[in-house]
Amino acid sequence: MALLRRFWFQVHWFIGITAGSVLVVIGLSGAVLSFRAEIVDAINPELRHIPNPAGAAALRPAALAAQVQAAQPALRIVALTVFAEPGRPARVNFAPPEGQRQGEVRLVDPWTAALLPEPTGDAFFEFIEHLHRWLLLPRDAGKPVTGTLAAGLLILALSGLYLRWPRRPLAWRAWLKLDFALTGRAFLWNLHAVAGTLALLAYLASSLTGIYWAFDAVRTVVDNAAGEGRVVRAQGMQAGSAPAKAQAAPDLQRVWQSFLEETGGDWSQATLRLPARNASQVEATYLRAHPEHERARNRVYLDAATGEPTRHRRYADKALAGRLVNSIYPMHMGTYWGLPGRIVMLLSSLGLALFAVTGWMLYLGRRRTKRAVREERTRLSPRLQPHGPGAEPVLLTFASQTGQAERIALQTAAVLQSAGVAVVLQPLVRLSVDALRRYRKVLLVASTFGDGDPPDSLRAFARQFARQTGSGLQHVHYGLLALGDRHYANFCGFGRALDHDLRGHGAQALFPMIEVHNGDAGALARWQQSLAEAFGVLQPGAWKAHAPKAALFEPWRLVRRTLLNAGSQGDPLFEIELAHPGAGAWAPGALVELLPRQPGHAVEQFLRRAGLDGRTPVRCDGHERTLEDALARSMLPAVPAASAQAMADTLLPLAPRRYSVASIAADGCVQLLVRQARHADGMGVASGWLTDGAPLDTAVELRLLPNPAFALVDDEAPCVFIGNGSGFAGLRAHLRERVRRGHARNWLVFGERNAAHDAFCAQEIAQWQAAAALERVDLVFSRDQAERLHVQHRLREAAGLLRQWVAEGAVIYVCGSLEGMAPGVDLALREVLGGPACDALVAEGRYRRDVY
């Protein structure tokens, strides 16, 4: 299903940016032709109605034809059209000159039979019609071109319908809601989709009728199937005819009189087609006084000599197929449905320009985004340098969860290559032991996720690498930089396991593994020095020259703090809102890294105990601060120092804290969901400061960080969002953005303790459901029943539906606690989908986690 959807997406945009650009010309020219007759009549009022000179009687068709023919002896009249409306000019069609398809058509004064001048503006509309029907090409060359474009419009309409088909097709908002609160790409997509829905039927009518006219084979098949083919008409002309004999001039007076008797005077427009050579009948095509539409033509076949009717084919007597074939032109123009139909067709024709503009903007936006990503990666990523046969490349590989390991690897590769070292850069997930055997020197940068786990994308690799027996890497010399967090008991656990397995396969270390705690500058300096010694080529300033730009901490204002779960059995959960006047954009799934502070009362108590003045200026961490400010930013020492500066020299800064951003850039502020962490000695430093200690309007130093492992998909792929507690933050940002873009295939599975106190997300979820933006919601409140149920239980209960969503290309997002929820969900997914399928989802980027 996902592959089919991607296929039709590629077909839709390819036809849209190729045929769609030319369809604009056809659409705009069609719009100009929509009210052609009315415009020409308005420009030429004197030709719309000819005044009656001195009460003369209107000439009958026989007299009109005779006088016109006498005045134009060199031309032969093949058809004459007259109108029941007094004063309306008649129209004569002359036989085409030798080698031409059509002859001249002229208006005739109904009172005097004089030829009237060409209507002003008619030549312009003829040009526009030629452009619309054949793109100014010769008729035989233009018809297949415009027919192919009509087929392209048909595919665009049907593929667009397929691509935006909602799971709840009866919810009108899913089809027709135009959200002017959206901006950028999301608004363009919403406008494109809603306008396409409104114009869908018009485009189906236009494209199908356009195909009918453009391809003679199609037209013949349709006409014959409906009983309206040329053979049938020829039979109608011959029905009742006497055997062929010498042709006499038609007696139009008798023919006309017989026509009036046969129709009973119920006509508004009649065309008499004079018999061709060896034919003995006149075909009279007429519209009734009140026709069903402008092409609801009736046909009477009359003997040219006697006027006797031989056959009368009424539009109303035709079978449905015949009536539809005779209605193709009115359907194409919209006149079949009267004035409203004409207006709809006019607007839909003009809409082709809207679709072309929005389609190109969406396409170019996607191209710009992809190009920007490539340029950014090119800026950071080193290009492979050519090397001679004697130079051995170094394999540099990385295992990254949030992107930090990849950034360090990119910087390392750039420095090495600037020093002349050939480098092959690859993510570790793409490698195997066999791939490692091809290199003599290997550098690895490996992140540990949580308490000793590999990054999500490396879980399958880690299991396979650990299970693989034998050696084969004795010739490999490697250097390993392990990233981790000392707050976890199994610090740098994945890096240590990788080091152990490499040694087990016979590889030799270039230098001892280097462990890095939260980007520790000293450890990174040891990595740089170790590489310099191993390769003997690196200059001291090389790293600085290639250092990627890091986001700076900026002061944001704490503007709101709301308790979300009053009365809950769990710890208090707060929504924190922070504002910054120059806040830039961030992607859904982003993280906030903020610098916490000690509560003011704790710093005051410490200063009193130490007997020091907090206003004393000190130098701390390379900045001039007051002692009070330095203490607020640091871990409070167990033993006070003798002086303020001595105290500042011993201070260790508080570690930054990371939180999932619960809002999107369109909200105009950063929102966090922060649960108070309670310990035996009081609240946690960061959570306590944000939820209790910091007064409103306090400046909070933070920076926004991308989180590529938890990024939102850019298309309409189905998404399953799973989380608990404060993990709703990351899910909420994704859902808000999906709703903003109009992507409605969303399934939320969320757990908390009690519905009475912990349903803080219920109102927003209800709004999404009312807008048909959530296809399914499973809320699990574990303490509301005797048996504790959690989100993983709901996943098992909906196993069949979950497998169906995954088969349709769904992306699974998990956000919440690393202890309990995340392992439980992972186990449930593996039970429902199978371990290999889960590993494949991870490798494809369709199983993404933000757990803590």
C-alpha cells in the first residue's frame, strides 16, 4: 500500500509539473471561451438583433438561400441556420474551397438577405479556440497533443483523489476545510487539496470529453456504442429514400413547410443541411423552443424535392447513451447544468493556474529543502579525496541517536582530509564485520542511548556483532570515541560493548577508548590529541577551523506555568511556556536544552552558612559574575571555601537538562511538559526550579536542538503515536504539525494513571477528533481498573490493526519513560510484528523513539 501510494505520488507530481504547466494554457483559454457568445453579442449589439425595416416580413429560408446564392454565385451554400426569434441574423455555411476543411460562415440579414460584416472580436475568439483545442498546431497534430493533456488531467484528478482520500470520507471537514491559520508549505498543500476536491467533478468532465474529441478512434467507439455513429446517421439519411436518380435542385419552400408541420412550430433554431451530390434528402437539425440544453438536437430527414419527412429522430426519444453523447459539448462547457454549471467550469478552468502555481511551489519547496539538506551535509561532510594506489583510506563510522556522534564524525573526517588523510565516512548501521575487514584503520564514534543501550538504529547490528564468532580483524587498528551520560549506571555501555567485541574479533586499539560525558571538552581534546599522535599530521588549529556551529544558549522568558494534574496520585505535571522575541523555527520532535539554576532560598542558606557575600564579583567558568549567580549555576559544594574566588574556583556547573518540545513554531512559543522529580532530599534541581522555584518572567537560558532520530515524516504516511505521562510532549508537537498540514491518518495510544486527574490532554484530543485529524485514539488509565493496564496492552489488543497500519507504511513514534513504558512497548511491538520486522522498521526510520 505504501509503495502504491509513493508510486501515485511520483506520477501525480511528474504529470503536474510537465503536462500541468501546459494545461494552464488550455484552462485559461477555456475560461476565455466560457462566455464567448455573450461577449461577442455585447461587443456587437447591432448584430445581435437586426431592426425590421418598415415592417417587412422576415424572409423564409427558401428566399434567403436563393438571394444569398444569387449574390454570391461563386460560392455554394451547404447549410442555412435560421432562428425563431424575430430579427436574429441567419447564418449561412459555404462549401470549403479546394483543399480546405471548412468553408466561410457568414451572418445574414433576416429581412434583406444581405451579408452582414464580421463581428468585432470574433477573430480573437477564433484564435483562442484554436489555442484551446490544438495549441495553435495544425489540427491533425494538435488533436493528439491536447488529447494526451486531457488524459494527463484525468490522471491528475484521480491520483489526487487517491492521495488525499481520508479514512473517514463522510467527514466533510476532511475534504473541504480550508485553514487560513496555516502558513507556508502546509497552507499551500491545504489550498491545493481543497481546491482540487471542489474542482474534481469539473475536471473529470473536462478531461473525459476532451479525450472524446481528441482521438477519433475513441469517438468512433463511443458514438457507435451509443447508436450515434456516422453509419447510423448515414442510414438515417437513406431511410425511406428512393433509388438514386438524377439530382434536382431541392425545393426549400416545400421542405420548410413540411418541417413546420412536422415540428408543430416547436423550434427555436433550425439548420437545413442541403443535400450533397447524389443525395436526395435535406437534414433539418433543430432545437425545441425550450431545449434541454444547447446541443439537445432533434433531426428531421425530408425529401429534397417533395419535402415529405422520411424520418424524425427526437432527442427525448434517444436512449440514455445517445442523449449523453449528444450532451458531450454542453458537459464540457458546463451549459448542461445551466448558468451555475458554466460558472463552475469557468472557475475550474481558471483553477488550473492555481494548481500549477501551488504545485510548482510545493515541488520547488521540496527541492529547496532537499538541496538545503544536501548542502548542509556537504558543508559538514568531507568529500573523498583522490588517493594514489599506495594510500590506504581510513574508515570513519558513527552510531548516533540524536546526531551528536554524526557531527563529531563529520568534523573528524573534515580535519583528517584537510591533513591529506583519505577517509571513507559511513554510518555504522550500514556496515558489518565483513565490511570492516576491508580496512586496516578504523575510527568509530559511538553514542550510548540510555543505560547502556545502542542507538535505536544499531540494535540489530549490536546483536549480530556480539553473536558473530571467529576473528578476522587482526589486521585492523581502531580508535573508539564513546559518548554517554554518567547519570546512568552503565555509562558508555554501547561503546564499551563495541570495544569488547572488536577486541574479541582480533582488532587492535590505536589508543585506549575515550569516554565522553555530555560533550566534555577535555575528553574531546584527548580524542583530538590521540588522532594527532596516531596519524602524525594534524595541526593545533585544524579542529577549530572545522568545528560545526553550535546553537547558543539564549535567555527565554518564563511566561506561564500551569499545573495539569491536580489531585493526581503521581508527581505534579506542569505545562511550562517560554517566549523569546526573536525565536526562530524548529522542527517537530526538537529538544530544548536548558541551563537550570539552584533555587534562590538554597543559595541564600549556603551563603549564610559560608559567611560570604553573594554580591562579591568572581570569575567563574570564564565569565565575570557575582558569587550568588555563580552558585545558582553550579552544584553547591559540601564544604564552603575561605573566600569568594576560592569558592568560585571549586564550583562545578549544573549539567544541562533536555526536554521534548511540546509545541510547534507556529504556536509562537516553546511549551514543555515538566514533571516534578521528588527525591529524599527534595525536588530535582531542574524540574523544581522550572515548576516551583523560578518566578514568572524569569530568564531561562536554553537552546533548541534538532532531534533527527525523532523527526516527523514530511509526507502523509500514517503515523502511530505511543507514549505516557510527560511523553505526551513530543507526541503533541508531532500531532499539532500533522493537523496543521492536514495529514489525518494518525493513531494515538497514550497512558496515564487516572482519568479523573490525569486526562490533561483530553480537550485537545477531542478537538483533533472533531476535526477528523485523529483516526483512532486509545487512552489507557492504569489505575482505573483492578488490573493494571498500560499502552502495551492496548497494542496487543489491536494487533491486527497495528499490522495493517505498518503494512500501509505507518511510522511508529514512542515518547515517554525509558523505564517501564518504552521496554514494554518495544516488547509488545516485537510480539505483534516480529523481531526482524521491528529491526527493519528501525533501519528504515519508521520506528522512532524519544525516551528518557
